[in-house]
Amino acid sequence: MTTYREDISEALSDFIWKKAPEIDVAVITGDVATTADIADLDLASDYVRRISEYDTPIFLLPGNHDRFADALCRPGELAFEQQFPAYWTSGSSVRHLVVEKDGMCLAVVGVDLSLKSEDGSQLSNLHLCGRGKAYEERIREARRRTARLREKYEGIGVIWAVHFPPEFPEQDDSLHLDSGSELLEAATAVGVDHILAGHRHAMRVYHCGNALVISAGTSMAAYRDNEVNVIHEVLMDVDSGNVTLREIIDHKFEESFGTFEQIKERRVAIV
């Protein structure tokens, strides 16, 4: 959050406050801070703490920036857990949140796919710091967590959330998720049809294997671009454990008003 604009962060806070009664869960798919420096994480945690007071359930997972250990952007820093203990506990690679409303039950299962510290030695340049990896043990735990949730809650729908979108349409080796196919295969194996992601600063909704990947844009970037500073309102239905994407409504920050305004053209999901 050190590379952000204060006016946009305030507008986002106001948006969440006004929409709080309608929001079942706010999913933040990582990169809440510029680096894992304590000053950066303190700023981000203060902001998350403030919006959590609006009684909106928040699901938060770390991104690659939240794991940058130093100015060289080496991965593996674990200070994120110290600053966000309510959202990501030390030693965890998988977390979940269950939301129940109007007889429907939905679980968001988040998986940390950021690089481990020992993988930092494999980075040949700074651009590779944007990569992630679907580690076998983390994917295996996501499968186990999904199975346990289905055993505990009858008729629960399950979606996964990760920072790095698998098989993103616009290829970029410096921002690639290694072993992304294994993530998709695991999702298929446990009947997860929807994966939320971020990282690429561009909103894309695309089929990948049997899953529909919903990759968010950026909500409060310091730079200006047609695809940044947009909030995505994702509407889903759950019926007997099956999750269906109804629609996605985009809200873009309007410089002239200083607020997030709904984009007239609603995004239609690829079905």
C-alpha cells in the first residue's frame, strides 16, 4: 500500500461502508503491501482493520509483494502472518472462510502460492520475483480442506482463491504460475469450478480446464490505466453444492467525482 493513492483508498473505504449490508464477503487476493517491510505491512493492516469495522467479512491471502523480504524482492518473508494473524496464521498455506446466507452456504478456500525463501536462489533477475508456484503439498492440503468442508456442511459450495491466476490468457514468463496445471487438475478432482485470483492487474474471466477463473484487476493503484482502480462485485448462487456465477458488476474510480461508480456495461460471464 505504499504505492497507492490516498484519495482512491478513501473512496474504496466509503464504497465498502455503503455496500456493507449487501456484501457477503470481501475477497482480497493478495498484494496488499508493496513489500513485506514492516512499514508497508503496518500501513496495509491499519487499512484492513478499518474496513473490517464495517461488519463486512473479509477473506485475505498473501501475494508475492507481501512476501518480498528486501529491496532485492527475494521471496519467503513471513512477516505477513504477524501483521494479519486474524486472516493468515503462521505456518499455514491454506485458509478458509464459510459464509451462510438465505439457506445457502459457500466456502472460500485460499491457497498461498507465493515462492518459498529457498526458491529465491533460483531467481536470475528481479522480474522472476513476480512468479508463483503451485507447490504439491499446498495443493494437496487445499484438496483435503475442501473435502472436510463438504463433510461438515451439507450442500456447501466451494470456490478457491489464489493470488496467481493459472494459465492467464496473456502470457508473461515473469508473472507466471509454475505448475498451474496441477492446481487446475486438483480443482477438477474435488469439483471446484470457480477460482478467484489477482496479480495481473487486469480483469479477465476465462475457462481453464473445467474451472472458470475470475482474475481481478487493481482496486487502488497509484498509476493510471484503463484497467486499474476497479472493484468487481461478483454475484454467485449456490444450489446443492453447485456454484453458479450469475454476473459480475464492475465499479470504476471516477477521477471527476472521486468515487467508485458502476460501469454501465456489465461483464457477462463466459459460460
